[in-house]
Amino acid sequence: MAAPRARPRARLALGAVAAAATTAALLVLAEDGVPRWERALARRVHDFPDVVRPVLEAVMQAGTRPAVLAVVIVLLLLGRDRPAVAVGLAGFGAWFASSLLKDLSGRPRPDAATLGRTVREVAESTGFPSTHTAIAVAAVVALLLTVPLPRWAVAAALTIAALTAVARVHLDVHWPLDVLGGAAVGLTLACASAALAAPGTPTRADE
């Protein structure tokens, strides 16, 4: 009788492992430099109309620790303790994991010479993975895995996470592989956190 509750947790754990393997593969690819296709894609995103910049700058705040904390507080106020734990673990875990991976990666961020454009923002640390993307994806996916939401809310949440990644490339602080790596980190932490926060299997007394 315990199997029906065990299977979702096992699937989440498997998802975390798959996402972690994807992160490792992307890290290896990122260490080979910035290929021509990636530079071309980054230029296309850079060249988006200037009108979208304020929107992207606002949306990408979803990839910050204060945004995660705000979501956790709201969930706690609504009495959703397990989702609050999942979102908190995922968001802050993604921040920590991204920081560690940046220390391992020597990948430079875009500059005028490699991008072929005047960069909008300059960041000092290494580029892989995108921490903003990792946090946004982790928090959004953890929320969706633990809280049933209407379709419009699911679409809105996923759009916010996607636009956070787009914003980091548009602002010239990350290459496309950096944000893909951030998304993989976020998925890893979201699945792992949702599995940890899932209800345990019932005892015989509960059956």
C-alpha cells in the first residue's frame, strides 16, 4: 500500500539525477569555449528592441534570493508548509550550487570583442552557470511540483522563468549555454527539494 506514495518521490529523485547529469554535460561543453552558433544567438537576443529591456529587467528579479524569500513567506502565510520548504530549499540551493559551479568553471562572460556588440552590463565572475536562471527555474518548478495551480498560473510561472534566462543574455552578462546550465541546475534542485518535502510513506497505522 506504500507504493503509490513512493513512486512520485522516486520519479522526482530520478528527475534530479537526470538534471544533474545534464548540468555536468553542459559544463563540459561550456569549457570548450564559445562556438560560432552561440555567439550568433547571443547577438540576436542582444538586438531585441530596446522597449523590452525594462520588462526583462523587472521579470529577472524572480531569479534573486529576496524573490524566493517572498514566495516562501507567502506560502507560509497560506499554510502551505511543505511547498514553502520545497521552494526555499530549491531557490537557495540553486544559488549555492551555482556559486560552487562558477568556481569550477573558467568560462568568461560576453565582452565587446567576443560578442561583437557594446555590452550593456559588465560582471566580474565567471559566466557558467547563470545564477539568476538557476534560482528562477528552481523556485518556479518547485512551486509547480508541490502546489496545484490553474493552467494560466502555470503558464505565467514558466514564462517568468524563461524570460529570466532571456534577460540575462539580452543584458550581455551570459551566453546561451550559461542560462541552459542555470536551468539544469534549477531543475536539479527543484526535483530534489520537492522529493525531500513530499509526504513520507504511510505507516500501517495510517493505512
